[in-house]
Amino acid sequence: MSSFPERIDRLIRHLTAEVSVVNAKQGDHVTNFHFEPEEWTEFRKQLPVILRRLRESGLDPQVVSFGSLVLEIFREAKMYPLLLKMESQGNFSHAQRNDALYALLAGGPSGFQLTTNAPIIASLRREIDRVAALKNGVLLLTDTELIHPLFRVSAFEQILQGKFACPTVICYPGRRGTIGDNPSFLGIKSSDGNYRSTHIY
């Protein structure tokens, strides 16, 4: 993986390139900005640099945390107070906890296929549309590690294919995988061929 300054330079060049060359093979403006899981602290230090560089390039970066999206969904769910109560009583196994959280975010039980109506997808679409309404808006999704082990980033890219109305940067903790240029989420998930984004390592 290249240095942070090199990755930031590549990101800026990519986002300011002509539309015709921005991931033209897929048709979406989605970029995965990769960093090693061990680089998380350094990434947080570099995030203000990334935002400054984007603004200097005439773009309007908007940072949205997966943590904020998820917490908003939880707080709006009728089951959330009950889940908190059960959690405090220690009545949840790890698997049960994950299944319950998945159900809140996906709108269905564990294994339920994500659709555009899933709460987590609907939240992402709202943010995409909000940023798309801005002049030169760019959406940066951070704290991506918080969706583990419930979802893969590639699942979001598949569901939202053709709906990325603004350039979207997914700040992705992981390593280059074993399938082409596709990554391994957090360095522990096996890579898959379902990514539709441009990868910056």
C-alpha cells in the first residue's frame, strides 16, 4: 500500500478527473479509499488533510459516519428499548445480538437479502441525495468498520448501483485481496468480485 500522501494525491486526481474517466466501466462515482486496519489512528489524523485538499480543489466534502447512520436507525426502531433492556440483563448471546442488530438495519431476519427499502440503504440514499444537491458535493463515508460483521461494503455497492448521484468515497479499512483489485474488509474477510468501485491503495 502506498503512503498516505500518495493515496490522497490519487484520490484528488480521481475526484477531479473528467466524468467520462471516473469509473466509466461501472458507471458509478464510487471510490474505496483504503487504509490498513492498523493505520486507523493515522487515517483519523489524515482526514482533515483530505478534507482540506478536497476544498482546495473546489469540491464540497461532506463527512457521514456509519456510526451516526446506524445509531439513528436504532433510536427510531420500536424494538430498540427492548433490546437495550435485554442487553443490560445479559440475555443475549453474541449471535443473537448480531441477528437482532441486522434485523433493525436490514428490515428482515438474519440472511434476509438487502433491498433498497432496508433502513440502512434508505439512510445511505438520503445522504447521497442530500450531497448530490450541493454544488460539487462529495460524500465521504467513515467508520465503515462499524458495519462488521453484519454487512460487506460490496453489498451496499451492489444494491445502490446506478443510484450514486454524487461522488462517494468509502473510507475502507482493509487490505488488497486475492481477487483482482478487490479488497479484504478489515483484512479478515475474504475478498469477493462484487465491488463496483475504484480502489485506492
